[in-house]
Amino acid sequence: MENKEEYFEQLLSVKNELEKFAVFLTRNRDSAKDLVSEVIVLGFDSYEKLKNVSSFKSYLFTICIRAFYKLKKRNQNFDSFEENELEGFYSDSNADYLYDVGLLYSAIDKLKSKEKEVLILAELMGYKHREIAEILKLSEANVKVIVFRAKQKLKELLVDTK
């Protein structure tokens, strides 16, 4: 098994992806940074449990998801993006566009947790179904079904808001 510093380097190589995912989950950059910091500490402290180095990324995303829901259970407020949170995140930051993005995030929040996670990874972060299956420990076929159903529900939710 490699030494701790090499694992830590791997951990840092996915930090930007984790931060982006955490922002989509928490809807707040500061909360996302706190969440990622916790993920790094937990991942570094328990990496010895991994049997395969190639599963390191999925291991960290799993920690991130679990830590997020643990924080959410403690009633931490992740209800809505502040407009200033959205402005730096999208190249087009006019008011109408940001309003539409806000509606999209509100609709995504109404999805079941697994649908939300899969949709964020697939559509907002651009992961392939195979990668999502690896990260969330699902079959690729299951990921495809979840993406399809989540898009259908999202479509219904967005039609209802107009």
C-alpha cells in the first residue's frame, strides 16, 4: 500500500470536483468548502480501509454525500442559492437567467436524494453514466434509469412553475 502522502495527493487531485459537487448540494460556497474540508479529513483518516486505489474517488464522493446528509439532518439550512452565489458560477449573470437557474435548482431540490445526486453528476458536472455508477456504487443501467426518471420529474416540476 502506498504511503499517506501519495494518497493525500490523490485526494487533492479531486478536490475541485468535490467542491463543485458540494456547491450543488449545499447551495452555498462557504458551506461547500466546510463540507469538502470535512471530506478531506475523513478520507485521509480512513483511507486504509480501501482495498483498491482506483475506488478512491468514489470513496470520497460517498463520504461527501453522507457528510452532507448528516449536516442536513442537523437542520443546517441549504434551502436556496443566494443570487450572489449564482453570479460567479455562471458566465451569463443577467437577472432573468439567474432567476431561471434558481427555478431549476428549486425543482432539483424536490427530487429524491438519489435522483438529485445522479442528475447533478450527469447533467451539471458532466460525468458519464459509467463514472456515476462507479462513484455511487450503482449499475450503469440503474444510473441510466435514474437519469431518465429524474429528467421526467424535473420536466413536470418545471412545467408546473410556469
